[in-house]
Amino acid sequence: MPQRAKLKDIAKALNISITTVSRALNNKADINALTKERVLAKAKEIDYKPNNLAVSLRKSSTLNVVGVIIPDVKHNFFSKMLQGIMEQAQDLNYFVLVGESHHNSDREKKLIDDFSDYGVSGILLAPSKHSDFDKNLLPIIHKRIPVVVVDRMYDNYEGNFVNCNDFDGAYRATQHLLECGYKTIAHIGSSDSWSIGHERLKGYRAAIKDHGLILDENYIHICNFNNKEEGAEEGYKACHRLFSLKHPPSAIFSVTDDIAVGVYQYAKEKGMDIPRDLGIVGFSNAEVSQYLNPPLTTMEQFAQDMGREAVQYFYKALSANGQVFQKSFNPHLVLRSSTINLN
């Protein structure tokens, strides 16, 4: 597929600067007539057409634009969050630019810099697992571009944010299993050292201790994954270790629903009855959770509401004179058939 002609193509062909080409195309008075004629002729020859979106963004004249950066648009949580962002942005007459970092910090920085160069009114950022605050976000904050961080939180971050109370959600997920009568509860967690992984692990630990049980570190398995396919695979692998223990777990709290899919696969292969032989609770209420057999008990994160709130905070921040907007959504336990009252 042919590449779209660019300013640099004209500049290279005529051996002049991109700035000169741009000024000639925009009929600036300081460019002589012969140069303008050569530029216009070459532009017609190679079928150059200006990127009107980029021009509008830079001038900030006809479009109100907010940039959104997420790790993975296909991920259930982020797709739901993006839906909420789009709905609220439309209500406020804002156009949305979306970029995917794929959990790559350098890619994330480039997207932030590109959005800044385009002249977006603000940025909503769901940081990648490896995001560098000082390198990626701080320069934009110094430019006084409104920023709202969504989902993962930087350590000691004091700016605008919308997130999920991961500690509370994990605590209640583990508490539910304990109240159902499951005696030995394992946690398959995430190596993500950010708020998501360590807050859910902390919530699990706190629930075990608060119910008077001794925390056995052998029941904690931390794995590394970046997408739902890797998550399911890691959940399956984790079960091989957990069920090789002298006293295997009777229930598992999974850091995500994706990992829970792998737990289901292992349990089915070993002939375990879910929920009698093994209780399972996930986190995020992904679309797949209701179609598992049996349907998965999980924690609802309200991703769409988080997306809407993030846009509202960005909009308020435009005229807030330094006021900071922050909110943590409390997850809701969605009861399905992967847990049962054994008492």
C-alpha cells in the first residue's frame, strides 16, 4: 500500500527545509514566488494532501481534543473504560485520540509527546506496567497540560486520578471465600509492583489475618503476564505448583479473571468440581467470566464509570486553578456459581 505523501518528501525532492515547504504551502509572505511555485507543483505531482486533523489539533481552533493512552484496547477492562471515556467526551463536545502503549514505557512516552505536540487539551493516562513517571509524565505536567491518571497509580502521586480500591476488592473477595467455609485459600497474584498487584496482595493478606488464620506464604503464587492469553497460561501453571503442596488449597482468589480461566482449565483436567472441590473468585468482571462453566464469582470494577469520571476530572481541571480531583471506586462482589456456601 503506497505511503501517504508528506512534507519531508517535498523538501527532499527540492532540497529545501520542511519549514520552507510548510510556509510555502501556507502562502507566507516571506517565501519568494518561485519557491512557492516549485513547492506547489511538486505537491501536486506527488499528490500531497495536508493532514487536516493534525493541523486542527495544532491550531486548537476547530476541535476540542483529549488524548487517551491505554496499555491494550482489546483488554476487557480498558475497552469498557474507553467506552465510558468516549461517551462522556461526546457529551462535552470533545474529540478523543487513542493510543496503545502495549506496556512499553518508551512507546508510552512517544504517545504522550506526540499528543502534546498536536496540542491536545489534556491527557488521560492508564500507565503501563513499566511507566516512568519522571521521564514520561512529569514533563507534560510541567507544561501545565491537564492530566488524569487512571487505573494504576504512581508511588506518591498527588495529581488527578481515578482508580479502583484494589485493597478493598481483594479483601472482600478473600472474605467471601472464608465466609463460604473454604479453609485454605490461595492467591494467584501479579508481579505488577504497581497499585494493582501489590494492593490486591495486601488485601488478601489482611483478610486472612483478620479472620484469625495463619498466613502460609506457600499459598501465594506471583506470576508475570501482559495480556489475557498469557494470564490464562500463567494461571494454569500456577495450579501445578499449588496443587503439588502437601495440603492443596480449597479455594483460589485470582488477581484477574484472565488468570482464573487458567485455573478452570486445570481444575477440569483434574476432574475437580467447581465450586465444591475448589472455590474460585476473580477480579474485573470480564466478559468471559459469565460464560465460564460454572460462571465465575468476581469483583466488578465499574470501568465505564471510571472512564466517565476521568473525562469529567479533566474537564474540571481545565479551569480549576490547581485544584486536584481524585476518586477511588469500591469494587462490587458479583456472586455467581464458582463459589458455594459449604457451612
